[in-house]
Amino acid sequence: MLAKYNLKMPHSVFSGEDALENICGILEENQVKHLAVFTDQGIRGAGLLEAPMARVEESGVDTVILDDLPAEPTYAEAQKLVDQCKACGADFIMAVGGGSVMDTAKLAGVLLDGSSTVHDLLEALGRAKKCCPTLMIPTTAGTGSEATPNAIVAVPEQELKVGIVSDAMIADNVLLDPLMIKNLPRKIAAATGVDALAHAIECYTSNKANPISDTFALEALDMILNNILPACDSADAVSQKSAMQLASFYAGVAITASGTTAVHALSYPLGGKYHIAHGVSNAILLAPVMRFNAPACPERFAAAYDRCVHGEKTCVTQEEKTEFMLRWLEKIVRHLEIPTSLSAFGVPASDLETLVAAGMQVTRLLNNNLRPVTADDARALYRRIL
């Protein structure tokens, strides 16, 4: 556990029913004249942009909507939207969408002065400087991007996803309105929800864990474990969906204060090379990596059991509590019908060494793992899910 630590998070967070009503006030407070709204065509097609835009229209602010963004953008595709935002003269950015939308909006918030590009930030993070205030409105309960300093982009030439991390990308404002996730399709709710689950448990078992990150990670873990299944299964589970939305934010804060580990590190090649959705990649690796890590932190799994299991607790020893938690993770992924094998995505066993080589490049996250991950370890983990 870190002896020195800090907490950095969005300046203002509005959560709960009718949180969208704060849009006009935020725009007025920032004296916005030209607003750029980042979203994607799926969000527009689902009608999720309508409620936020109704509030924007009330403000009378000049607005441009930028929606030409794929689900898993490359750095060049993200740069395209940054350039469009720059061209429209935006002095404020609002993002309505999932992780890719918010990540791209955060990149724009530090690149609008034209001094750097997305590609530049892949090699020199220090070039990121806040130059435009931002407002994040997530439409999933999972990525936590609204709280983090991270932006994930695909790097095709490396067949890898890469995280750009800078405190300058932390959002200025966040709105968590349950209206935005009320009708989230089960498949998306499941993948993003397990992504948030991975954030929480990885941050809690990270080399960088500390009292601040533990506060948010444990609360997020408790809320997710006890709400994710009804939130995904029932359209009417409004309270559970709201809990997932807040838990996703908490898990994002935990990332900022701590950091994810080998689950995310080894999942990046799955998205970069095979275009498997980020949440699904993490779901495939979650239980295997946590089983690998368990011998290095049984006391952490035991503490998570004590916190997250409500009602009668039948496990006594650290070993029993750890096994219960690991099986709980496996049960959730299985119930949500997320594939646990890469064969479902046509990944051949012959690609094993390519995966190992790519996964071992993600040292930023592998270094966070409490149990060191060697190439042989990565090979065994990938072989288990092939």
C-alpha cells in the first residue's frame, strides 16, 4: 500500500434524478458561447441525446454536435473529432456517451490550442494542458471515464490499445442522471458493468492501493456486486441501475487514486488486435487474473468478503473468503452470458505468442499488479482463455 497518496477528481458532480437540470446552470457559470457536443451515432439513434439537448437549447448557446466516432476509436479517429471541435471554435465541451465518447472529449479538452496531437500524447504525456472546460454525461454504468484522467485509443500499428493518462484530462463537471441509462440494452449494461467491477477490485488489490482509493474501491465493489445482476436483467430495476451508475463513478475515482492492474493490461491486445469490446475483454480475464493474484493478497479478498457479503456470512478463514469472492466473480460473468473464451471471437491458438508479446508491453498497468506477471505467467493466463 502506498505511503503517500492524493485524490484528484472532477470539480463538480451532480447525481440523481433530474441531474440534467443542471446543464443550463453549468453553461451559464462558464459563460459558454460556443458549445461542442461529443457523442456518437448510436447515442443519437437511441434518442439519448434528446434530453440533454433540450436543456442546451433552453440556454440559447451556439452548439455543434460531433458524432462521427466509432465505438473503439484509433488515435487518428479521435484526432479527427478534435480537429472538428477546433474548427468550430468551441469554448466548452459536453460529452454524452460511453467511454470512447468521453475519452475523445477529454482529449479535445487538452488539445484545442493546437500545440499537440493525440499521437503526440502517446509519446509525451506532459504536453497535455487543459485548454477547454468539459462536462461529462455518461450513458453507461461502467467505464468510469467521467471520473478518470485516462483516455484509451487504439494504436493499429501496434495492434494494441493504449491509455493516455494526464491529470489535465480530469473532467470539470459530471452529471449522473439515471434517465441516461434507464433503457441500456442488457448486453451493453453487462459489459460496461463488469468493466466497473474490474476497476473496483483491481484498484483495491493494486500495488498503488491506499486509504483514499480503498474508500472508493470498496464502496464501488459492494454496490456493483450487489446490484449488477438485477440492474442488467430488469428494465424496471431503477434503484439498482442508479446504484451501478454511482458505483461506476466511484470506481473511476479509485482508478485516479490507485490504478488498474493485469486484467486491463492483458485485455488491451484483445481490443487492439481483435476489436473485442473493452468490457468484454476485461470480463474474460477478470476471474483468471484474480485467481492468479489471490495468493499475493488473501487479506484483501477476505476484507472484501466481509464488506460485500450481506446477511449471514458462512466463510471463516481467509482461504474460504477468497474462494467465495472468486466464485462470485465467475458467477456474475456466467449469469450475464459474457463469453469466457477467446474462441467465441475467432482468436486462434496460434496467436498465443503475439498476445503475450503485446500484453507484456503494458508495463504501466502490469507494474501495479501485486503479484509480478512474467511472460510465462501471461502465457498461462492467455492459454487458459483461448
